[in-house]
Amino acid sequence: MSVTYEPVLWNRQKLVYDIILIGSVVLYLLLFMHFAESIGSNLAVSNLDVRGIRIRAFGSAGFILLHVILSIGPLSRLNRKFLPLLYNRRHMGVTMFTLALWHAHLATGWYHDFGNIDMPLVSLLVSNVSFFTVFRFPFEILGFAALCILLLMAATSHDFWLANLTAPIWKGLHMLVYAAYALLVGHVVLGALQTNRHPGLILVVALGLVWIVTIHLLSALKEAKLDQAIAFSDEAEFVEVGHVDEIPNNQAKIVCLSGERVAIFKYDGKVSAVSNVCQHQNGPLGEGRIIDGCITCPWHGYQYQPGDGASPPPFTEKIPTFAVKLEGDRIFINPIPKRPGTPVEPAIIA
């Protein structure tokens, strides 16, 4: 966390994360170009162009990395072991955009070197207008549209934009990554149909699409169970939500009341209830732990005091709190949330 918009010092986890990320990308590019040149030499392909190999290397690296990025979220919902990958996922996004940008730069320069328009980008947008046929559709425009979305996301990845746009708007903006993915699938498939027409590439893209759709559906089915609201009458001041023994120490149980997820934490012989939504990126607080007396978001480590839902000074983030009481080992919650940062007396476990 950073109080102001200043660079946060690199810690060991950030360094290891980014070294592995950059190292993996560089290794893939080197291996791709090496094997592409070797295959071309073995097949005696005399017109093999190094720039063409680089175009495909950077493009495929960015496309594969996009699949990794889109997989991290649902995999983390399905298995907590993937949560560390969420930590610097935005660095993956910026890296993926950089690969896509370089791919676009090489491609526009190469494919429009012999055109009669001095500006390659203009040539790209006006040279092909066959929008009503599959085998001549201007697939380059799909890639350009996806690149614009990725540029917007990379440019707003800093917490400055998150804080000023608010988490819901920022999150909605970055959900455009799925539109970019759909455009890139069309870009790659149509490009394969119009250039090499090799079925292997289309098959690989199809398998990637099936993978992304499948893990998102499995994650959605798991999340839907959390949204099964507890029924209660409108006159009920408190609603029974479970038993103390169900909750591990320094952890939480998540329930749904009036359409809102509530995280019920047990810690130091007490029980407190807060909103499940982190103010940073809407992370699931109930899947985090109490660390140093604070609820710690499992996504990026943002912290809140369980008694009042406020971040410890000098931080200013706040989340709604809920009144809670115990009757024996049974937990009761007032379903009406209090204003963010409102102190609520925790229930004491007998």
C-alpha cells in the first residue's frame, strides 16, 4: 500500500515475480525464433524472413500471456494455491501489451513497406474493406481494436487511476479485457485462414478458447453457491448465519445477506462482521486472514481493522460493518450494513 502516488519499494516477492515473468518471455522469444529458423533451414526455405519470424514470435507470446492472465482469476477462485499469481498480475498485463505493441509495429511496417501510402497505419485501415467475406475480412482491424483496449488498460493500471475512478468503475473498465480477447481470437483465426491456412493454429486457438470458457464457468458455479442468500423476514433485526465452530481462528465465513456478501471473522476470542469487498480492487476479504490484528485482503494485502472496517492510519480506506451478536455458539448478524468505517462492538465468545 502507498499513501501517496509514489513508487512503492520493490520487495523480494515483486522481484522474484517479475524476474520469472520477464525471463519466461525472453526465453520463449529466443526459443521460438531459434526453432523457426532451424525448421526453415532444414526445409530449405530460401525466402524465410527474419522479420516475419519476429512478428509471429511477439504476437504468439502476447497471445499466450493473455491466456495466462485470464486464467489466473478463475484458478484463484478454484484453488487458493494460485493466489500469489494475482499479486503482480498488472505487471503481466503491461508486459502483454508491450509484446502486442511490438508485434503490431513490426507487422504494419512489414506488410505495408511496398504500399503507395506513406503512413502504414492509414494503409492498414483503408487498404482492405472486404467486411462481408470471411476469407478476405480485414483481420488486422480486429487486432488494432484489441490493441487500443489493451493500451487503455495498461495506461490506467496504476493505483492513481484506481483511486480516482473508484474501484467499481476501474474494475468495469478493465473487464474490457474480455472484449480484447474476443477480438484477438478473431484476429488470429481469420489471419490463419487468410495466410497459411494451417489447421493446427486454428485448433490451438480453439483449445485455448475452450480452456478459458471452461475455467470461468467452473469458477462461476463455485461462486454462485456463495450467493445463495439466507432467507429472513423483513421484521427480523438479527439473522442467524452459522456457528462459531465453523470458522477457523483468524479466518472468516462468507454469507450472503440482502444480496451482499458479508465476511464474519473470528479472532482473539471475538467475532466481527464486515463487507466482503475490498476497496482496492473488490477483492474477497473473507478469503483472507487476520494478520497483525487486521483483516488482510488475499489479493494485494490491503488491510482493515475488524472492529470498525477502517484501514490502519495513515491509510484511509473504509468498508461497511455489521452489528453482530452471539447466543451460545450461534452467530447472528444485523443484515443492514453500517456506514463504512463505523465502529461496531465485536461479539465476545464465551
